[in-house]
Amino acid sequence: MRICFIADARSIHTKRWVQYFLERGNDILVFSRYETPIPGTKVLPWPKVISENWSIRKFELLRNAWLFRSMVRGFKPDIVHIHYIYNNITNLLWYWGVKNLFVSPWGSDIINDYSAEIEGSSFYRRFLFRQARVITATSHFLADVARHYTDKEVHVVPFGVDCQVFRPTERINMTSVVTLAFVKHLRVKYGPEYLIRAMSLIVAEYSRTKLLIVGSGELRIQLEALTERLGLTRNISFLGAIEHRQLPELLRNVDMFVMPSIWEGFGVAAVEAQAMEIPVIATKVGGIPEIVRDGITGILVEPRNPEQLATAIIELIENPEKRKEMGKEGRKYVLSRYRWEDNAALMDDLYKSVLESPGGKR
């Protein structure tokens, strides 16, 4: 197959899709807003709009649409797959009449980041879903949201994890300190403030508890100030963003993974943690209840609730055997539903079914 991905080349998910299909002898082309190289394939930047003058800008948009379509047609793809929906009129011109178009929303492209409400008046989304041969979503929650824009079937193909990379290992530092981890961008929708406030309640009872905050974002200065104001600088470490390949090493010394999101489309970081036999404390929002089994692989709490977060974390601090049992159940659950190879194969099957259907060939 010849597959054209329109996706963020920086994303680990994009890199995994490319790797999977390259390894199976397919030809891949990636169009991205970011010129991040991906081994084995060509990454082309989206044509840029430069002028601020609308009378000139509209011609640039039309020119760029023509350039994009020319480049795609030159590649002669069997499949064009959009990962994440960007709201741009040029995009609509690019995708108009594209054969065998797959559309995969990732979350914030179909849900408002802060209100977590469905964006009901989106011409862009409805247009793309009408053009699509196949629509996929990473969770049943996102599939239900997508159905507000289309009557077409929405296939659920989760983000899987590499269970050979994310696997349980012996802890490096065996101490009595209980270590928590938060791995997300530092944004309002991921709820880091509520975790920091929960830490003030936890430390009051278990002063040796540590929290690693991994990620960058616009809230960092504000969160560091809150940490200092609550007297938690000895308990909370801000590590900044790290490479995805560094994450398994960091998680080796983590006792609990915490995801206090206000909303979450899927939550792949929680799946990675469970693959390493780490129990997850998370909020019961969006797609999280699909990936964290409440009381079995972790504990789910209400969003925006530091008290519930603290209570759940303290429960597992006081019950190391329960932590261990939840961790083992978590890995079993991931192996049964979220192995990367299995989920990529689902997408492969969808590609082939379209190509084998009437009118599917170029």
C-alpha cells in the first residue's frame, strides 16, 4: 500500500503508525505542520500562508491547496489518513474529493479543551466526516462524540503501547519513600493544580511522599508558585518535558501514576503505566474509565476534587499489597486490550477492507 499520513510528525503515535506500516513493506509519506524527521520516510511541511492581507492571502490559500493536492497526487496514495482535525478552510480544499480518506480525531480537535463540551457547530468536522470513507476514534467516549457530527460508523482503534518497552522491572532505589508521577502537559485540562493541592493533604499524614511532575506547559510558573506557597518544595519535583524513550526508566521507581484530568479523550500515559504494573489514580472523565478498571487496576475519583484524590492515594500508600495486586491486574488488562501490534493490525485491516471494496482501488 501507499499511505499518506497527515499528522503531527513530532508525536510518538505518528512515529509508531509510520514504523508499523513501513515494517510491513508499505510506502509512506507524511505531511506535517512540523518538519520533524521520521526514519524511513519523507516528511513534507504543509504549504505556508505568509501574507496578512486578505486579498493576497485568499490566493495563497488557493495556491497552497493546489500545491498540496499536486504533491499528494504525485505520490499516488491508496490511503490518505488524517490524524487530528485542524480547522482551516484550506484543509477542506485539500481534502475535497480525496479517495479513500480516513479521519481520526484525537480529542481536543472535537471537544473544547476547557469546558469538555462537544463543539456542535463545526462545519469543518462535519465536512471531513462526510468526505471520509472510514472514521476511527481512540476510545468509545471519543467515538460517541464523533457521532454528533456524522451518521457514519465510527471504528474504535485505541492507541496501543509497546509492552516490551513498557514492562515491569525491579526498582532501582528500594526505599520507604512512596513516589507518585504525573506525566502530562501542564495545562488546565489535565488538572495538575488539583494534584498539588491533594499533595498538601497527603504530606500532612505521610511526609516522605514524593511527586514527580513530568511535562512542560503554560502553567509551570503558576504551579511552582503554588507548590512553594503550600510548603511542598521538598515533596514535589518539576522535571520538565522528557523524551518518550526516557519514560520507562523514569517509571521504574514510581509507586503510583496519577491522572487528575478535567477531561481526557483516551489517556495513553495511564496505559503505559499499567503496562509497567503501576496502579493508576485517575478521574472518571472521558475515556479514562475504559482504560482504568476502578478498584481493579486503579482507583477513579471525581475531577476537580483534591480531597478524593488524596483519599485514594493514601489508601494505596497504606496498602502496598493492594498496590502490587492492582499493578499486576493492570498489566494483564493492557496485554489483553492495548498491545500496540494488535491495535495497529486493526487499522491495517480497515485499510485493506477499503481497498478490497468496490471502488477502493486507485
